[in-house]
Amino acid sequence: MSFEDILYEEKNGAAWITINRPEKYNAFRGQTVEELIEAFNKAAWNNDIGVIVLTGAGDKAFCTGGDQSAHDGQYDGRGTIGLPVEELQSLIRDISKPVIARVQGFAIGGGNVLAALCDMTIASEQAQFGQVGPKVGSVDPGFGTAYLARIVGEKKAREIWYMCRRYKAAEAERMGLVNCVVPHDQLDAEVDAWCAEIMEKSPTALAIAKRSFNMDTESIKGISAMGMQSLKLYYDTDESREGVKAFNEKRKPDFRKYAK
């Protein structure tokens, strides 16, 4: 498969997967997600690869979630329904190799979820994290909520989702969402160093460790599957449509008129 929306590179035992839509702040459409799945599978089955790096092109954004302007038949501009996002999220967890999120800019919405799902996250000082779902009539009812609470704690996870604030890299590190924060011009060197350390470790031991970690939170996959079905019904409501309409019109949404 040739890639249009992403870049794929293998170097020194690491596979670098880059969302290459900087003009869209690396927001993903249906094709993007399909290419990401293909790339992760390619790296997963290559015995020469010991670690995977997920990042975004340019300096502005790691990923900002679903592309609200995309209408490619696979994605209708509404949250993640219509996209194989569940498959991508599960793949990041199920691959037996460590996955590092290299976050150089905005990791917002679905991008924040992807960074959280990676085994480890290394961020530039200029990175920012946060969720926007309730501001635009959406939510991630699975890994983005339940698993996030395992990382940062229930109180902070609820704050992140209920308030939809943005958090600078240093604060994200304090809450446990990020492993390491470095000056922007040192980001690649730091990621390379972490990859080199991982390549020195036993791949079988790492695979067992990752699967052991995942076993404790595997039930979240079922929560996600059920939640996505509910989300599909929610996206068909006027309340959810108000969020996307307001976003595209660059105004504050009026959700309260739909309160029942």
C-alpha cells in the first residue's frame, strides 16, 4: 500500500509513523486511519523493528483528532463514527512492541487519545494537550475516558473532559500524561535515545510486559465498543449537530436548549 496521508520510515530498529497533514493540523480522515493501521501492522510483523514512534508532520501539531472538514465517504465530519478508530486504538495497544508518541505541538481531541494510548509519550516544551469533545458535541466513550482515568486519576480525567481546557507539556508531565518534556530542538535526539535504549532490551520480555500491563485494562475495549454504538445514536441528534455547526461557524454552541 502506498501512503498519501502518512509517512513511514525505518531507522536503527525503530519505525517512525508520521501523520502528514500539517495543513490540517494533522487531523485524520478515513484514509489517514486506514493508512495508520497498515503502517502499524507493517512495523508489528517486521522482526527488525523493536520500537514504533508515532508523530505528526511540522511543528504545530501532533494530531488534532478527526478532520471536521472531511467528507470522503468513510468519514462524514462527525467525531470518529465512520472511521476504523477503534481498530487503530486497539492495534496500538495490541502490538507487542513499545509505541512512543513524539508530541511536538497540539495533541488535542482524538490526538490526545492517541498519545495517551501509546506506551510512552515524549513531548516538546511547546506541546499542548487536551480534549474538546463536549465543546463540539462529541466524546470518546472508551480508551479516551476510562483509560485516561487510569493514567491521570479520576478527578483529573473528569476535569479534562468536562472543562475542555488545554494543558502545557510541563503540566501534562506532572499529571502523568507525559513521560518526559525536552526543549523543542532536542525532541528528536531524545526520542532517538529512548528508542536506542529499548533496542537493547529483550523483545520477548518487553512483549510479555506490555501484554501484562494491558490485561489490567482490557475490559475498556468492551466499554469502547458499546460506547461507540451509543455515540453513533448521539451523533444523529440536533444537540450533537449543534456542536459541529457552531465549530464550523466559529461561534459558541448553544447546547442548553436541548437539555431534557
